[in-house]
Amino acid sequence: MTEREAAISACCQAGLSVNQTARELGLTPGQVTETRKKLKLDFAKGLAAEANPPADYHEAIANMRPLEAVEYLTHLLDQILWQGQAHGVEPIAGRRLTLKEAQLTYFLHQRAGRTVPTEAIMHALYSDRAAGEMPHVQGLSVFTCRIRRKLAPHASITRNHIGFMLTLAPGVTLDWSRGILPVARHSAKWARQDDG
């Protein structure tokens, strides 16, 4: 299995739709669909709200069971966050990252110069998922590869048997003021726990 196929499979396991996977990995929906067919993956269809949010969400959830209503509203919120952040997170001017790339970079930036355990990264990026629904760890390698290319020579990410480490070139700072990332809350919590 190629790195691209592993990343697409990981996004599928994470419950993303074909379009979300394409945006997350910087691919076209056609490329994702081609891999989906090849690997026989069953992607989430997404809710109708993805294209057209209802004018009145109260009406939309009136006849739903509580769990369905929560899932529906959470999906609407995810779509709002996606539209607002996925297209323009630039920690370095002119170097645009997808949402997951930015979340991973932000988390590593919180501990720049130190190796961050893979388990901590997975928890921070996918803390909203049950243990059995976590995407494959190989997806992190794909994200770090893309981040390396996008941020070089200003920043690099290295991997060892423990996890990943972000190193910034001398004089380089990352600017996160152009997008508050959802993972920021989790990474700050993990950083406090790790620092003890």
C-alpha cells in the first residue's frame, strides 16, 4: 500500500467524506474516489447539511432522537469550522497548510525541539474519536511529509522510534494568529500534563 493509499484509508477510517479527505490531503476528489474504488473503502456520505445548512436548525432536529440531534449539530459545527479554517492556515506567510497539517504543526510547535510521542499526537488530533475509530498512525507520516515540503527550509519535522519533533530554522517564528485551531485546546492540556 502506498503512502497516499494509507492516508486515504486513514481518513476513511476517521469518518471523513471523499471531499473532506481530498481537502485534508490536498488531492482532487477524483484521486480519492479512484483509490476508494481500488481499496473498496466505504466513505461517510456526509449529511445533507454539508452542502446546504438549514435556515432553522431547530426545525431540522425537531423529530430526531437526542443522539441523532447531537450528531447533526456537531456536523454543522464541523462544517462551519472547516469552511473557516481549512483553506487559509498560514503559520508562515505564503505557506498554506490544510487543517490537519496545521493542527499537527501547531501541536509539535508547542514543544519545538523535543520529541513528541506518537500516542500524544494521535490523542491530540483525534481525541473526539473512540479508540477503535482512530485512523492508522501511518497517516501522520503522510502529514509530516507534506508539512516538510510546504515549510522547508523554515521548519523541518523529524521522526524517530518515539515520535516526531519540529525544528525551526534560526530566527523563524510560526504565526498562529490567522486561525485558532480546535486542537489548540487539547495540545495545551497535553503540554501541561507532559511538563508536569
